[in-house]
Amino acid sequence: MAFRLVMAIADAVRRQQQKKAGKVGELPDAEKSAAEASEEVKKFLPDDISTALLEGADWPQLAQQLMALKAAGVDLETMLPRVGEITVTVRDQVAANAEKVKREGTEEWAKALRETLPAGPVREAILWSPAWPEMAKTMAKLDERGVDVRAILASAHEEGVGVDQAVAKVLSAAEVPTTSRDAMLSYGPMTRGLDLPKDLDLSDRSRALRQLGFDPQEHGRFVRMVQEALPERDREIGLMITAKHWPIVVARMDKMERDEMPVKEHLAGLAEDTSWGDGRPDQIGTRLVQAASHVLQYPPGRAPEVGRPKVSTAAARSQSPSVGPTKATASKGAAPTEPAVAPHREAGPVAKGGKTR
């Protein structure tokens, strides 16, 4: 089950990367894949685990996934031993802890995934994959058997990153993602402390929310928070959630929740200072987004007068496509001596009158 879970994640990442490049093809021949993959599995996995996989009814499909990964540029000689370590850990945990725990539902596992994995292409691929419901059921079953599922997810994430990079290289994708224009223009107070994708596309709200890892149900929950803070302001709120930078406010609220901060108490500041209502009516949505971002970054009731968020020109220059720094994904136990960090992920200067996150 642990092996299948990791393979489902790796295959979802592969499919998404190839889909982006318009090169999604059919899976390789099942019979040929089974023969080739069986040799790889026997070579790199413990006997009991490889035997269980080869005797499983779904082995032909697993074999096709393995061979598809290999064809896409993934080094199975590197990947399979690491996946083997994960499965051995699961096997030992099950043997040591036979007592079952209460099963959690799919929504709980989506929350666990967001808490465990950083925002990015791997987490997005998992949550938006058609296979996600089955993945969640697998996590619940492993959890029932006493397995530390979050530890498996953390390890599987590294494999997913490796798959993403390997497939991108074969598809001749850029090894260093180009910073999008939206990310370039979003430096400053609005994005301070947030972990945003470098290719964030705010021109398409649905896509931006997917890039940030939010499904429609979760997005709706954050909209309701604003509605509760501003009752009888449906028109203004409607303009707010269609404003270009609204997804960044959602990302801010999500981060605050994960940091156990009272989001609703912060949003109450929108009703206390309604200066966002002044000015041109056609820009009220943008002003309300800026006001929400402002009050969310200060203790409730202590936000200073709303100021227009400014773009950091120094940050924008440092992120020029020709010389811009990148944030590399490091494996566990190793870190660069001076990691490059995208400006919109750096902590900005502390504003007077409160602290920012």
C-alpha cells in the first residue's frame, strides 16, 4: 500500500508535467512493462515486498507506471531504493503497532497533506489528481495500522520533486522556472512572508487558486469569513473576490490559520476602517483586497492607517530573468551554505505598530 501510494504521487506528477508540455501519451504495453519492471523491483526492493507487489492483481498497472516514469527520464536505480526504504519502514511500523486508530476521512487527509507538504507543483498535482480520493483512502488505512503517514508523505514529496525535475528536463523545460510577471509585480507588503509559486498566474483566478493549492470548497470557506466580517456588503465582496490579487489574500488567511492566528478577528478591522470605500467605484474591489491584506498582517485593532502596498524595486531588479536568484529544493540532511531565496519569500522589514508574518 505504501509503495502504491508513492507510485500514485509520482505518476500524478509525471502526468501533470507532460500535460503542461502537451506531450501526454499512452502508457507502455502492459505485458512488456510487467516483464521489465519485475526485474527492477526484484533488484531494488526486499524479497517480501517485491513478491507481494508481483503477486498483486494491480501489478500490470504498477509496472506500466514504473516504465512510464523511466521513459520520462526518471532514474529507477535511484528512486526504487528510496521507495524501498519507505515500504520497509511501513512494514516495521505495522509489525510493531497492531492496534488500530480511528479512521479519518478524506477532508482530514487533505488538511494533513497541506500541513505536511510545502506549496508547489507536487502538492498541487496530488490534490488535483483524479486518483486523490483513492490516495486519501490509502492514507487512512495505513494510519489505522499505526503507520506515520505524515512521515511517508514527507519522504514521498522528495521523490515527487525528483520526478518533476527529471520529466521537466527530458521535456526540455527550463531547469530554473522563470518568475512570472505577476510574481514580479507582487513583491512588497502584500506577499511578505508568503510561500508563493514563482510562476503564479493571477490573470486566471481559478488557475492561481490551484497553483496555491486551494480547491473550490476551501476557497468558499475563506470567502464566507469575509462575508461574516462585512455583513450586507455582498456587492463589495463580489468585487473583492474577482480582483486580481484576491488569491494572495486567500494564501495569507490560510497561512494564518496554519499558524493558529485568529483570522476572523483580524478581518473585523475591515468594518472598523472603511476607508477602502472611498475613491473610484470601479476600483473598490482592489482597494478592499489591499485593505484585507493590510489588516491581516497586524494584531486585531492595531493596524495603522491603510497605505497603498508598494513594489520593492530592489527585489524586482534582483529577480531579473537573467540574474534572478532561485530557491533550490534541497534534500534532507543537506543544505546550501547560502541558499538563494526569492524576494517574495523573504521576511520584509517590520512595520511600526505591529509585527508581520
